[in-house]
Amino acid sequence: DVQLVESGGALVQPGGSLRLSCAASGFTFSSYWMHWVRQAPGKGLVWVSRINSDGRDTIYADSVKGRFTTSRDNAKNTLYLQMNSLRAEDMAVYYCARGSMVHAFDIWGQGTMVTVSS
Amino acid sequence: EIVLTQSPGTLSLSPGERATLSCRASQSVSSTYLAWYQQKPGQAPRLLIYGASSRATGIPDRFSGSGSGADFTLTISRLEPEDFAVYYCQQLGSSLWTFGQGTKVEIK
């Protein structure tokens, strides 16, 4: 089965750091762009970042630029999101998603919750 | 950044009825990069439509997408009980992806 499984969500204090992981299986991970999308409690979807297939090119939403870093290890079929200088407004469920060949997000993980609170 | 505005915010309908959801962009977008997603409570989003009008794998034909330029529509021809959910449109422009704020389809 094609699958994405996120992990690493936790309670963290404002100003703290956290690294999320997304383990991929059932498809050739190294062939696909990957994305992070977040959803604050009771709110809509917000795109966070994209990384290309070889990991050499990334792009971020303005709200996280300079604080978040997306990377990948194609040998381990794993996507990462390093989050620094966390703020209350970063509190959300974070999803990883596969960027399909038709420019949409065709596979999603189940999400991992990040809580930012003192 | 292109802003997507979805309307209505909430749609109250009965099973068997037709649902028409609108997604309007702040400027023209390429149909190639317009997608629709369904999200149920506690679940991840699911891709329904890509390229404005193509159904994703396994999506029933009661779901259809249309539109071009800055105006796009998702239509559910006859609502089934499992279709009551929140629907989001999404676009890619200038290498940035954005989502609309969502339309909730609820049981009347």
C-alpha cells in the first residue's frame, strides 16, 4: 500500500524547536516532490513547504520562511520538517503529502499534532 | 499571492440533492493547477479533482469539476451520506500553493 506516516509531533514551548518526520512506503519516494501542509485546530488547510525529488530545491510559505527547513533522505524514504523559533500560531496538525505528476497532492499522511504552549 | 475564496461557507442540503461549490481566485489561474479535496472530521484530506475537471483515482462520477480563468466549481450531482464533509480548492501559482478557506457541506 502507498502510505505516508508522520511522527514527531509534541508539546513545545514558544521559541522551541521540533523535527517532524514522514516515512513513505509503497512507492518510489525519490521520484516525487513532497509537501508539508498544516491545519490549526478548527481551521482550514495551509500549505507550508515543498521539496523537489532530489532535495536540492525547497520553497516555503512566507509565514515559516527562515524558521522551518524541509529536507529528505531518499535512502531512508523519509521527509523531514525542522521547525525552529516556534510560535503559538504554528500550533497545528502537520500533514505530509505527495506531489503528484498532475500537480495535486494525491497521497496524505494521517497528520501529527504540534502544540506550542508554555 | 493568489487568494482563493470559496462560497458558500456552509451548504445545508439533504441526501440526494445536488451540491454546487464555488472557488474564485483573486487572479486568473491555470486550470492545470486547480484541485479539489474532501476532508472529513479527524481525517486527512483526500484528492477529488485535479486539473480543474479530472477525477482522481477511485472518485465516484457524481463528483465533477469545471471552470476556467478565475472561477471554478465542484458539483456533487446527488449527495450520498458519506459526502457530508468540508471541501477545499487549491491552486499552484508562482511556485506557491494556496488553499481556499473551505466549504462545509452539512446535512439539512
